[in-house]
Amino acid sequence: MNMLQQRYREIRRVTLIGSALDFSLGTAKIVIGWIANSQALVADGVHSLSDLLTDFMVLYAAKHSHKEADSEHPYGHGRIETLATASLGLVLVVVAFGIGYHSIQRLNDNETVVEFSVLALSIALISVLTKEWIYRYTVSAARRLRSDMLMANAWHSRSDAFSSMVVLVGIIGVALGHAYLDAIAAVIVAAMIAKIGIDLLRSSIQELIDSALEPEKVALLRQQIVAVDGVRSVHMLRTRKSAGNILVDVHIQVDPRLSVSEGHRIGDVVRQSLLSQADGITDVTIHIDPENDEIMDYCGQLPLREHVIQALKQQWTDLPSTAIENVTLHYLSGGIDVELDLPIEILPSILDAKKQADTLKQAAETLTYIREIQVRFKP
């Protein structure tokens, strides 16, 4: 079983446990509220059952967001989880508004009375303790799995605990002769729930629009990359999140004279370093640069190899055609540096090497895009 499916199974297990408790609590509160003639407890039971809707939303989103990447979704389906988190954040805001609105109504309505009942008091207390346990259990899993969606559902469970606490305060307030206490408590609770919902909604929207990680985390990633042997500098370091996963794109500068394979090897080391040591990173894209292309002259208008070789052959008519094929081109600072390896056999004597090199350099002076030419003679 891969990590993606393991994560899905854990999210599903946590959510199903919460769903079972939500159903049991909701049913119990409605039945006991009806027996004890407590309208507040009945309303709280309906609120508990409404948690099942968000539980189903989490289950649906978890199932589809953990599908493997495909041709239409090469980065996977993690944004489904992000969208679900935003929806849950919105639900929390709506729940908070509803609690606050009805509480203010009760403050202004002297005819609204919360009846005292030991049975209602007991189930309200059990509800508070149970929903708080669900919250802590879900939060623990959310942190372990880096799931904002589970975190949002955990806070939705806690909103139910707060709702039960308001009922508890109301029942105690009746016993003490202060029936208005539950309304005041509810307004405070509504403000707390709204803040959590807004925070979750804002963070999810930031993720949907590909916002970067916090500056201090990006700085740590930069330090980790530069620490790899062979990396000269880092630029265009970009990060984004997707359902608890962190995706990184980075340009690293290496010695421009390295072989392609050595530069690629350095990039592999950087990638493995980030994947193994930086928590939450699941995908790293490395671009190898011979120089900082953010500040150096642009090489995009320079001709490709085939055109350059043909131009050099036209200038170096005295050289065998096959000899000119062994050329290394370096595209740097808006120009091309040429390294030409020639067999020593084409020279009458070793003393003619410098003269031959100077002749080749002079012949190529008309090619303005060539910055310098280095000629090497090999046996």
C-alpha cells in the first residue's frame, strides 16, 4: 500500500469514528431533550446530527483527493481536499453566525426560557466531554497527516462541544436564576468559531491560488540547497502547497564548465536532500543553470548547435569537416564560448599549435555571437 492510500485510510478511519459518535450523541440529545422538555437540548441534538453532513463531505473529498495522478491531473487530486477545507471553513462561519444570531434574539426576548433538568444537564455534560475528545483525536490525526481538511472538521466538532457548553451554561443559569447567561456565552462562542472558520477559509484560499510557504521556511530551504556540494547559488525558489503536501521548483547554479551528467547529478542530490530532510515536501523540480539567468544577458536569441557548426565550417575551410564536429558550446552571458578539440596529427609540428589556434580564432571573428574560442590539440 502506497503512502497516498495509507493517508486516505487513516483520514477515513478518524472521520468514521467521529461520525458514529456524532450520530449517537445527536440521537441521544434529541430523545432526552424531548423527554426533559428542553428545546435547547433538542436544537443541540439537531446541530450534532448536522455534523454528519460535514463528515460525509470529508469522506467524499478524502476518497477523491487521494486518487493517483493521471494524464488530466499530473499533480494529483489534492486540491479537492483543499476545496473541502474551504467549504468546511465557510460552514463554520455560517454556524457561528447562526449561534450568534439566535443568542442575540434570546437576549432581546424575555419570554424565551431554558428549563432546568438534571437529565438534560447530564447529557449536555457528556456531549461536551465526548465532542472535546473527538476534537482532540481528530486534531492529533490532522497534525500527523498534515491535513487542513481534518483540522477544519475537528473544529466543526468542537463547535458542537461549544454549543453543548452553551446549553450547559443555560441550564446552570436557570438553576442560579440567571437565564440570560447561555445567550451571552453563545455570542462569545460564536465569535471564536467564526474566527477559526475565517482562518481556515483564508488559508485554503491562499493554497488554491498557489501562495508560497512562510518566508522563514523558504529561507531554511534555501540554506539546505546551498549546503549541497557543487551548488554555487539558488534563484527562482518557488513553493506551494496542495492538501498538506509541499511542492518546490528551484533553479540552482553550478559551474558552467561541468558536464551535463555532473550537473544533473548535483540536481539529484539537491532533490533527495529536500525530500528526505524537509518535512512535507513530496515533489521537487530542479532546473540546472550555468549562470544566474535572472541578472545575466539573455541567450534565447542565440543560434543552436547545428547553425553554429555550419557557420564555423564556412570560416574554417582548411580544417577537415570531421574535425570540426568535436566542438563544445557554452551559452553564457549572451554569447557562445567555443571549445574545439583537434587531433594533433593535423599539425606539421607541435610548434604550429599556437599559430593554428590564432588562425582559427581570427577566422571566426565575423561571428559576432561567439565570445571566445579555445583550441586544444589532443593525441
